[in-house]
Amino acid sequence: MIAPRSEGMRVLVADDEVPARQRLLDLLQADAQVGVVLEAGDGQAAVEIIEREAPDLVFLDVQMPELDGLEVIEAVGAAAMPLTVFVTAYDQHAIHAFEANALDYLLKPFSDERLEASLSRAKTRLDERSIREFGRSVLRMVSTREPADRYLDRLVIKSAGTRFIRVVDIDWIEGAGVYVNLHVAGKEFLYRTALNELADRLDPMRFVRVHRSAIVNIDSIVELQVISHGEFAVVLRDGRRSRVSRTYRPQLERRLGQSL
């Protein structure tokens, strides 16, 4: 469920208890700086909404069906998580919340003032993040491109024998547990490296991440298809399709130099 408002913070409330969820929704919708309020009744729904809607802030119940709060973070990936405020009825969970790099935690039952303090902390952090991102953008504009030899041009695949694969021939790369599958001209090759590690060694002018489990070769994209509500899927020359998640959509837009 999405309650659209004017521009402002995008906030997700993930709690399996309807009364607790509704109280948070009511309090958030009364805040003029909150623009969109989303809700999820279980952990799996929370993961899907985070990946699809990319909220700025999540109020995350620790104990939920399907996936609990910590499992939600694990499923999304800590680096891709929005600012997170854990909500719990048990004080001992506060320690785990801060171990998970949560911005704050709310102990049920909490007062309106306690929620306002948590929201204020989130707004400050978002402002700081915007300033840092602007600074990074300026640095990227004025800095020269890193030397090409920083990036891989061949990958060595070891199975029954040894095969060399030119990086430029890779159509897309798919996360496969702790390793990755390389898709080359309709064939798949298992490469024993984590997706995040490989992403750091690929030329960002050629490869762009479109999902937490997919990296595509920009030259292999033949079409962008609209799914719904501003969501897109890339269609590759081998016929495969990969959804562009809201988290990674800005990276594709920056590479293309235009908004989707």
C-alpha cells in the first residue's frame, strides 16, 4: 500500500502487527517532510518494497513472519539498505540493532516525542548524505578517468581445462551464491569470485549494475521495456531480461546521461 503525498521523504513501515503499523503510518503522514509512506506486513514484502521503491527510511520491526528484521537487511544487503530504525518490544534487541548499523531503535510502546526524535535524526543524516553525494559528483566531474589497466580485460575460467574469456565479450553477469555466472554468447561460465569484488574490477563505462544480483554490458542492451509505474527491464542481445531495481536505476541513468 502506498499513500502518495507531495515531494518529501519516502518512508517504509514494516511491521506484522496492524495496530502498531497503523500508529506509525498516522504519525508519519502528519509530518510535512514525509512525502510517501509505504507499508509491509512481513519481512519478504519489506525486501520487495525496498528493492522496488528505494525508500529513504525504513521503520523495521525486529520480529516478523517470513523474514525478521535482521534477515531483511541480509536479503537486501547492508550496503543497499536505506536508513533503518528498528522497532521492537524487547529491549535486548537494541544491541543487535546497533550491531546491524541501524540509525536508531524504537522500543514499544514509544511516545510521539520519541518518534519525532528518531525522524529528526533521519532527516539530519539524509541531509548529510546529500551533501556528501554532491561533493563526490563534483570530484568525479573534475577528476580524470582512472587508467584503463585498472580494469580487467581477460578472465581465466578453470574447470576441466583453462579458458580465457575477453571481458568485452561478456553480455551480463549474474550472482550465483558466493560466485557469479558469466553469460557469453548464449553460454554460461562459473567464475569463482563474488559479484561485488568483480564489479570493482570492471570498467564502469562498459558495465553497469542494474540489480543487486546482475551486472550488464551496456553494449549488450538492445531495449529498455517499461514494466509498470516507472519500472524498467533491460533486454539483452541473448534474449535475456533483467529488471532494473530502483536502487541501481540511478547508475544506469548516469551511464546513459539521461533520465528514464
